[in-house]
Amino acid sequence: MQRQGLTTCPLPPQEIRELQSQISDTSVVLSMDNSRSLDMDSIIAEVKAQYEDIANRSRAEAESMYQIKYEELQTLAGKTCVLQRLRSLR
């Protein structure tokens, strides 16, 4: 089988057939060393700790925002009460 776009000198058909037969008879053996041990329990514990930290920081931020808004509303309510008293004194 010839590929288009190759600019090498063409081989005689007999040589091509011989190379193709060599290639088709070739096999590759691949082995991998998967002996590295992953401690999934510690990985899961670490990820869980990270999520808990994020959740705690988010909770603290939400509570802080709530407290600020609560104090702002108390101040506004106090001002409104003072204004109402002043109006009633007129």
C-alpha cells in the first residue's frame, strides 16, 4: 500500500510485499509496572479535609455577611424609630 504525498523513491513491488510481510508478522509486547501503591484512604481523607475547610470558610464568610447586614438593619431601624418620634413631637 503506497501513501500519497510521500516524496521518497518508490520501491519495487517485490520489496514492498517483503516489507509488508515483515511488518505484519511483527508483534509488540508492552508491559507496565503498576506496582506503585496508592493509598486511596489517605487521598480521600485529604480531599475531604480540603472540602471541609472550604465549607468552613464559606460558612464563616456567610455568617459575617449576615452579621453585617443585621447590624445595618438595626441601625436603620433605630434611625427610623428616632425619625418617627421626632415627627410625632411636631
